[in-house]
Amino acid sequence: MQPDPVLDAAAMEALVSAATAAPSIHNTQPWRFRLEPNGRTIEVHAAWERALPVADPDGRALRLSVGAAVFNLRVAAVHLGWEPVLRLLPRTSDPGHLASVRLAGPPRTSLSQGRDLYGSIPRRHSSRLPFTDQPVPDAVLEELAEAARAEGADLAVPGTAESSRLLSLTADAELRRTDDPARLAETRSWLKDSDEGPYGIPYTALGPRDAQAHVPVREYTGLEPGRHGMAQRFENHPRLLLLATAADGPADWLRAGQAMQHILLLLTAHGLRASLMYQALEWPDLRWPAAQPSTSDWCRPQMLFRVGYGPEGPATPRRPVSEVLAESGAWQTAPGDPRSRR
């Protein structure tokens, strides 16, 4: 019988490092972690000062991001020998306390049908580069759908006509963003040169642009729309996947974030790449039309993926563990943001 692992400083750093490798909107990394006094439960909190009030006024994208970090934390816990017992929104008095993960043990099962996804965590990078036209195997698509169901979500595989409609909604969202000074300013505030800090989106991660856009993506550089805006060429027939939930509250967004990361790690394990196309889902009147007509029970779209085979995307920086982990006591209160108080 294997002895229980020890939650020492090295193990804690491994757990939190895995969690913070998750993707987040604009690479804002809107999370904080704390070890409860009992020494076996890791609290996961929102970092409200890293929210995007214009693009994400209800905090849905923030919770998707934190949910992805929670899934990485669970994967790391299983890999290191613990059973992660998850509670979402454990304190109604503290809306910023989004999850708690108690480290019980030993693990009863893996989180992904016997597959250890821990090695995929550092290899997962969003790719804005073109993919090949090699199809994604049906068996992989079914495995991704099962992963979404395991986290309380649903994954639809749109056909050609439905994909075209979703891309059209994405294009509409891009055009709106270029006409919205507040959104443009918020986006640009998270663009960074490589030496400006371990957060935000480095200019080097944006990928090449040309004048033959097949799939619209964010134009992060502020170039003139219609000439360079949305001008990045991709495959002729993009493979899209739509993640949705049956309900649409904070707990559902956290579940969707875990499903999103489960899917991304599985794609990485299979040698596939993915980019997250969130643009249309930022606008309520574009988000609801994005729902799959044939899946009325799962009508709350949460994320649109573009997936395929191709080059690996660049790594984006992450904040050090020492910046996101507090052993005890209160969080620092963000000026002007009462939600960050304990």
C-alpha cells in the first residue's frame, strides 16, 4: 500500500503551478489560492482586480478561466497521489471564493478514463496559427464529448453550414469590437512586450497576419480594420466545437471552465491544437444565436473552439506561485473593488 503523499512546500508549488498554467481571457490570470488551516484543502478565489469590466461585466469569462485552473489543480492532485474532492462556491457569504479542493487520498480513479493528463498541462498552448486540413478522428471527437459530459457540460460538433453561421457571428463580433473604443482600450491594456511582466498577451503570441482572412480572430494590434484587421489566414474548412451548459449561473460557468480545460488537455494528449474563439459570446445578442438549434436542452453557449493538427502555439507568461498563493490571512483588498475583501 502506497503511503499518503506529503503536502510539503514542493508539492504545494507543483499543485499551484499546474493550476496557473490554465488559459484565461487576455491571459489575465484572475485567480488566487490559499491553503486552509487544516492543511489539506486548497481554496481558489477570484482576483477581481484582474477582471475585464467592459468585455466581461458579469464575470462569466473570469469564472471560465478559474474553472480551467481548478481542473488543472485536480489533475495535478491525482498525479501526485490524492483524490481531489471538489466543492464549487462553498461560501454564500463570499462570492469570490469560487472553489475548494480537499486533498483526500489515495485517488479512486483518474479524471479522464484512465489517462493521466498531467504531462499535457505544460504542453498545452493556444494556437492562432493555421492548421492542416487533416480531419480530427471521430473517436477523438467522442472522447472530447465524453470529457465535457464528465464535467457537467455538452460538446457539439457543428456541421459545415452551422460552422459557417458561427464564423459569421464571430465576424460580426469582431466588427463591433473595432467600433467600441472602450473594448479596444481594455484589450490593448493587456497587450505586453515580452519584458513587461508575467501576464497579458505578448505581441509575439499573436501570430502572422495577411490580407486573406478565412477565420476571423481578434485584431490585437490596433491596425486599421478592413486592411489588416481580422486578416489571418486559416484552413479552408475549420473544425469547430461548441461547448454549452444546461443552465447559466456562476457554478455552471465554473463547470464549463473545467470542461474546457479537460477538452484542451485531451486535444494536447492527442497531438491536436486549439484556439479559443470567444468573441461572439461576449455579446448577449450574438451569444444566444450561437446555440446549436438541435440541442435545445444545452442552449447556453460557453466556448467555441477551433481545433486541428498544426504547429504548436507560443507559450504565454505566468505569474509566479509566490504572487498567487497565500498561506493564511486576508487577501489584499483591491482599491475600489469591494468584491476582493475577505
